[in-house]
Amino acid sequence: MLDLKRIPVTAWIGLVLTAGFLICAIFAPWIAPYGKGEIVGDVWAPASGQFWLGTDNLGRDLLSRMIYGARTTIFIAVMATALSFSLGSILGLTAAVVGGWLDTGMSRFVDLLMAIPTLIFALVVLSVLPSTLVTLILVMGILDSTRVYRLSRAVAVDINVMDFVEAAKLRGEGKGWIIFREILPNALSPLVSELGLRFIYAVLFLSALSFLGLGVQPPDADWGGMVKENKDGIVFGIPAALIPAAAIAILAISVNLVADWVLNRTTDLKGGRGNG
Amino acid sequence: MAKDTRPVDPSGPLLDIRNLRIEAKVYPPGEAPRTITLVHDVSLSLQKGKVLGLIGESGAGKSTIGLSSMAYGRGGVKIAGGEIILNGRDIRKGGTQGIRALRGREVCYVAQSAAAAFNPAHRLMDQVVEASILHGVASRAEAERRAVALFKKLSLPDPENIGQRFPHQVSGGQLQRVMTAMALCSEPDLIVFDEPTTALDVTTQIDVLAAIKDAIRDTGVAALYISHDLAVVAQVSDEIMVLRHGKLVEWGGTRQIIKEPRQEYTSALVSVHEIEHQEKEPGASPFLSVRNVTAAYGGGKIKVLKNVSVDILPGQTLAVVGESGSGKSTLARAITGLLPPEQGSITFAGRTLSNRLADRSRDDLRELQMIYQMADVAMNPRQTVGTIIGRPLEFYFGMGGRERDAKVAELLEKIEMGRGFVDRYPAELSGGQKQRVCIARALAAKPRLIICDEVTSALDPLVANGILKLLLGLQAEEGVAYLFITHDLATVKSIADSIAVMYRGEVVRYGPKSEVLEPPFDAYTDLLLSSVPEMEIGWLEKAISGRRMASAGN
Amino acid sequence: MSSPILKLIAQRVALGLLLLLAVSVLIFAGTQILPGDVAQSILGQSATPQALANLREELGLNDPAIVRYFRWLGGILTGDLGTALSSRQDIATAIGGRLWNTLFLAFWAAIVSVPLAILLGLLAVRYRNGWIDKTISGLALASTSLPEFFVGYLLVYFFAVKWQIFPGISTVYDGMPFLERMKAIALPATALTLVVLAHMMRMTRAAILNVMQSAYIETAELKGLSPFDIIRKHAFPNAIAPIINVVMLNLAFLIVGVVVIEVIFVYPGMGQYLVDHVAKRDVPVVQAVGLIFAAVYIGLNIIADIAAIVANPRLRHPK
């Protein structure tokens, strides 16, 4: 099914860049030329042979910080996405199949959570919770799981009323078979492509929180935090803050390209005529 | 009225299509896009005021040819070659302006679903007169007068005011007639009717058909009448053209086509409803009895079944006939337990079945299987044919491994498909093959009763015929009983031993086939029976004059 | 306008108010989930028991949560948003001018982005699958991946630092002349526009495309109408409701985007105010501002639904 030659160029770019970021994140201590907190030069030194991306507001090597930052950013985003996804999809599928008061109750609660903009609600909660990694992951994961819940429930409700699911119910199959063998395989493609989008959202959300000073706390830094650290340089014409910001954008675009390709590939399965 | 300045060659035909070739770009899964040919060098000609019927199965290219007379291609469809000569000129050479000038003026179109083809945001009158005003055929006041006259001619209720309504305020059968009025309003030379009655109930279809036929006769307009139903086409056409896979099969006068078909395919289409089925003796006692069942949706608010009682005898077929909204599918849902009845009981093999699906024993579930109308959504698209047929074997009989595979192969033989299909996915099967796999899945459970819910309605006539024959054969072999739900009386005659006619949630007539189909009839059964198109010239006129009860839709 | 429509609208508004009430419970509850209490978190681990007890007394933390909720809600309903812990200022007074600033910024961003998005969406549909469509879609895909601060600081870097056209810090004050004020918000308004534009345009494109693929558009084509007339007479009346829906959703999105943008440009609005007080763990301010943001968000959603109700011919002309 997966023919390497048929992967479009854009998807290739996305795959290669995403893999690059992942490698940086995993092997950060071996790749980074300097330590992440090590002060190695002048404040905001320009890019040079010694410091490829220059130095930051305290004279630390920006490239090394970027590489370690990739680790923090991607780790938190992955954990939050994993949480939001498992929570949202399991509850969503269950709600669709079980129906009744369970479905109504959960769906109304999700409506309620979604009536408050995510960032605002996160800020409300973070105003009383300590800023730790676990808090961040929990807050981001739970708030974002509402989106996954909506999608997986909608997809599963559509599948649940199809005749083949009715046929399985008439046969006497249990809920487990119906959820995992009949509905899940058919709900997988929209969910997988949503996974990519949720990850991007998690990266952007975390970066925004850190940029506002409410996410990852110093001396650790993710990319959003690095933008905050270096933002004062902008008015002096020092672009150090733009580099982590650009990295976030590139990571998000790469994953987007991959998700877009996955979505197109799965809709392709239906075949049919195009609209000239 | 604007002066007609079109060049007219009085001797030539109105429409002359020569070597028409139509192509479309397709995007098959996992392959590069490619171009396929939908219509292969088809030629036809149509004289002024005549009606040509285009008939064929889905994919025969009949709609595509019809729309080509307006130089229109849906989606990625392109006219690749040939000449389309209308009123003495090749319309493909007229450019965009020329094509726009003829659409809605010289040629008008009546779609299959008028409900979708009318703009929901505008009143009907504004849409009916739009083309006439656009092309300068008439002033607004005159066009509206003409529209009202057409509404009258098409026997629409309240013709003076119906134009003030919005599309959603008018029933499907009436909308179809309004659309015909819209096509006639600008006094075109040609109207393309694209399956105009297919989406309607059979008792509504006959009214619309008669209205269309009268309108064609009285206005002298020529028409291309597209349908998959030969009996319908035969009522309105002067000539019939049979198409298959985008190629011409046979073209001739209506009488010749239905009485003396020259091609094998045509005769198959003509004789499609003629399955001889001997009614079985009603001797044995029923094993499934539905007693005084009442069922409702929406927490008891909408009653869809009222006090229904029917019996099913072992190895026999009970056909339940009715139009949409008659409650026939609801009866199936009540028997299967998907919609627990409010009152009444269902006894099965001497014991009373639990109303709710969840309370039934596995054996009860096994003995009562179901086949659906839409075979493609009745099978999980992510499972292979082998898994689909094999699952009931595993589930009910605990079969596994080789034993199951052998049984699956045996079942595939039974439905006249080979072993090679085991690893196929539903998307790789044709419509008829899909329905056969569904039959095999039901058979795998070794049921005593199979509920068949409109199992042939979505299929082309010849394929449907094959399925009916298969079902009859299996009944003879396995002794399984069928509850056969359908709106199509021809199918009923082919397969039933006893018949229940349903109307608005009630059984209005019930008994052995021979009795139900013999006079004296009750009013509704009479209406229903007299509405089924027959492959006879002049049937429509006879049927209309013999009508005793107004159509259910009005 | 008939009474069933009014009834539906009334129902929708009532539902919105109910939702807002539930949201107030949620926001209040959201600030109570801490495993210690608010006083502890405000003063930190090293606080003396006496200081903690005083603060608890002052915040009314010794009352049960439900009493505190109704006290808070009662205050809001009478226009009393409470007092900020950090500055001892009346919150309602502090918010007044900032709310106006935020709405001013959001208003101008919307004035620019809404027509632009609809125009670009129409262009993308008109030249569907052509290079204009592909370029617009590609840019849209890219810009949904851009963090707000990337867009914001790029603008600052070029327009404020390199070319010095607009100020990089958006200082506004009372009695500021209109043109000065417009110059001050030029960059944040542009950044906000860019943030919502792509998304709004993509959704507009999808909404119009959905209408253009309806069977009644084919009917219009087969009547010989010109493409312009088809869009004007047949597509537009059916596309209004979905487009209003898209616009409202994106305005809601814009209201949230304001938070980060205000911090970037140090603009004295609601977002900046909220972020400052989250950092200071000033719960009363966070609750009040959070509720205001949620109210605006819910209000925009109600307007979108009402627009859909009013534009639906089935509801306007019942059977």
C-alpha cells in the first residue's frame, strides 16, 4: 500500500523535517555543542563559526538551547497529545456506542468546557496551580481532549448508525467487538490525521503559555520560553527571539504537511471522480 | 413576446447527435488519475415534437448523453468528440455565449430530485419564470400567467398560489410537476427528463407521469426521456434507445423494442419481471406470529405500526408491500427487537420473543437474520469477504481455522461466487456481488427466517432479477422462510407465497398471494396495483381512467 | 418575521444565558481545585500561619465554597467585580478602560480581516484548483501553523526596528488623537488580522464551495445564467448563514488571540491585564476577566446561531 515514490514532495519535506526535530529532541545531549545553561560568550553575540545561531540574553549558546528546547517542547506536547487523545477518543467512542444519559451527560459537560476559550480557561486554572511539567501536561491534555471527544464521537455516531454495525448488534455481538472491531477501524483515518493537528495545537499552546511566562519555568526553557527571554533584543534589532519562534512555525508546518498527506491518502481510498 | 430568430431547417431533425464521445477523469485509489470513456461514439436523432426514451442500467451513460444536448458535463465529464446539432447548428462551436443562450431557451432540463434542484431560498414562481425572463421570451407578467396555466395543466393543487410557496412547503410529487412547468415555461424545443419519477412512490409516479405525458402532447415539445425502467419509458416514448456501458445496444420504435426486441440484452430487460413462482400450500402452522403489534418512535408520539398481525410459515415467503411511510420497515425493526413494540407480542417457534434485542438468547438471534437494501453499507468496509461471512460461523458455532474456511468456501459456492473472493474487500465488489455476500452472511447462521428489507431496490433490474432467483433457489434448498419487504409489486409477484399490504402503519390486506392479487380489491390495494407500470403501450391511459382513489401523496 | 422564529431566537438566547451561568460555576470551581488553598499559594510555602489565617479571613475562605460562589456571582450581577488582591484596586474600574482598548483593537482587526477573508474565499472558489486557489490554500495551511508571537515579532523587527514606520510598542492613553491611536495599533491589528485571516478564508471557501456544489446551482447553470448571476442570485442567499457563522467563530478566535498579541505589543488591554494577574496569582481579577472573555465568546456564538436561524427559509416560511 505504502509506495515511497507516490509520497508527494510536500509530505517528504514534512517527514524529513519532523524526523530531524525528533532526532534533536532525543539525542539533545550528544548533538548540542554546549550545555543548556552554560554561559559561553557575550550577551546576544551575532551568529559566528563558534556560535552558529549566536548567543542569547545571558550569553548562552542559542543553538544548544534550541536543541534542548526541542526536547522540552516536543516532550510536553507529545505527552499532552497522548493524554488528550486517549481520554478524548475512548470517551467519545464509548459515548457514541452506549448512548443514553452517559452520552448526554458527557456531551453537555464537553459543550460547557468548550464554551470557554481554551487559553482563557488554562490561564484561570494556572493562576492557582503550581507551574510544573505535570500540571502543564494535565491542563493541556484535559482541555484539548474536548476537541478529540467531539470528533471521535461525531465520527463514531455516523458509523454506529450504519447497517453493518446494526448487523453486528443483531448478531448479538458485545460492546467491545462493536467498538474495537466494527467502529474503530473505520474511525481510524480521521482520528490519525486529527492526531497531527492536535500535536500542532499542543506545541502552539505550550509555546503561547511559556511565552506568557506561565508555561515551562526558568532555568528550563522550551521554545516559547526562549522567545520570552530574548524578546527584549528585538527593539535593538537583535533577531534572537525570532529563531525559536521560527522553529515552532517550522515544526508545526512540517507536521501539518504530514497530517494533510495522511488525510488525503485516506480520503483517496474512496476513489471516485474528481471535480475537474 | 420576443421574436424568434433562430435558424430553422424545417426538413432536418431537431436534435442530431453524431458520434458523440464523452470522457471523464477518474482518480482510482492507489493509482495515477486516468481518463475513461463514458460514451462511445453514440449517434441519435430526434424529430420535432417526438419523444425518445433513453434506457439502461446505471453507468450506461444515459444521463451523460441527455446533458450533452445542453453541452453540459457534470463533475470532470468532458465532451471529447462528435457533433451535437440542434436546430441545424453544432452547439459545440457556439462558444460559451452560444451555449448559455440555448440553455433554458431551446433546451430545458428536469432533474431526478426536484427537491434538491430548486433553490431553497427563493419562491417557486421566481424560479419557474427565471429562464423565460432571462432569455427575453416573455415579460414577467406574461411568464407568470403562462406558469399558472402550466400549473393547471399539470394538475397541481391551487395553481394560482402555489408559485408563492417555497420548495420545502411542497411535496415531492408536486415539486417534480413544478419543475416540469419550469422547463415548459420558456417554450423550449426540447426537454431533457432525467429519471423524473424515479424518486417518487409508485402511486405518485403515475400521476406525475400522466401529467408529463399530457404536457408533452399539448405543447408539442420534443423530449429525451431518461429512465432505468423500461415500462415507464414505454408509456411516454415514440422511440426507445437501449444503452449499455456507454454504447448503443438497440434503437427502435417503442412497440418494436418491447414486443420484438432484436438484441439479447433488450429481451432480458423486457422479460425482467417474469419469474414464474408457484405459490406454496398454506398447510403448515406458522412458526413466527406477530400479534397486534403497535410501535412508535419518539417516546410513543409518532405511531408507525398500528395493531399489526401477520404469520410466517416455515420455508415460505411473506411479502410486505407498501409505499414510503407505510411502516413496512418498522415492522422488521419490531420483529428484530431494534424497536421494541409498545403493545402486542411476537412468538417464535412456540415461545414468546423478548421485545428488546438485548434480552434475546443467542439462538433466537441466530435463527432470525436480516439482509439490507444498501449492501455497501451493510458490510464493514475494513473487513474481507472471508471475515464477513466467517464471523457468524465463529460467533454462533465456534468454528475456526480450516473448518470455518471450508464452510466459507461452500457458502461462496452457494451464492454463485468463487473462492477467489475470500480476500476481497467490499469496495472491490459490484453491487450484485455485495448483496450476494450479505445473503451468504445471513445463511451462515443457519437461520429459519431471513428478513429481506428492500434487498433489490438499489440494484439494476437484471442484477435484481439474479438476486431474486438466487433467493428462491436457496429457499428450495435450505427451507428458509423470508419476510420480504418491498415497495415493488412486480417483485412481490415473483417471490411471495403470502402478501401483507401496508398503508400508514396498518395492514389493509393480508392473505395468500392468489387471494390478495384477486379482485374484489379494497381501495388502496386497487390503487397500488393499478399504479405499477406494465410493459404495455397505452397502459398509462387505461390506468388513469380506472383510478378510484386519489394518490396518497395529495 | 414570524413568531416561531422569535421563539427559537428566545430559546437560543436563554440557552446562552444558562451556559454563561454554568461557565461562571466552572470558572469559580477552576480556581478552587488547588490541593491547599488560595491563600497558601498566594503567600508561598514560607508564609507564617498568622499571615495565612489573616488572608483566609480577608478572602472569606473560611466560608463554604457555595457561599463564596453566590457572593461572587451576586457581586458580578450588581456590577461589583471585587477588589484585586495585588493592587487593592476596584476591578471594575481597572477593567473599564482596558475593555474599551481591547474592543477597539479587535474591531479594527475585524474590519480589515472579515471583508478580506470573504473576498479571498470567493476568489479561491471562482478559480478553484487554479494557482490562485492553491496559493491561498497553501498560505492558509502555513499560517495556521504560525505562533502569534512569530507573526508579531516579525512585524516589529521589520516595521518598527528596521524601517521604523510604526511603533513597536503600542502605547495608548486617554484623549489620544484618533490618528495617533490608529498608528499605535497598526502593528497589533495587522498581526491579529494575519492570525485569523487564513482560517477564516479557508472556512469561507469551504462554505461557499458547499453551496456551489448543490443541485440547484446546476439548475441555474442549465437555465443559461451567467456565472456572476449564479453566484449573486442562487449561491449568495444560501451562503450568508454559513459565512456569518464562519465570521463569528473567527471573531471569537480573534478575541482569544488578543491575549498574546497584547503582551507582544505591551498594549494596555484585557489580555495583558489577565496575564499580569495570572502571574501574580490574583484570583479575583482572573475570575472576573475570564468570565468577561467567556461572555464575549458565548455572545458571538449566539449571534452566529441566530443568523443561521434567521437565514433559513424553512424556519422563516414554515409549512
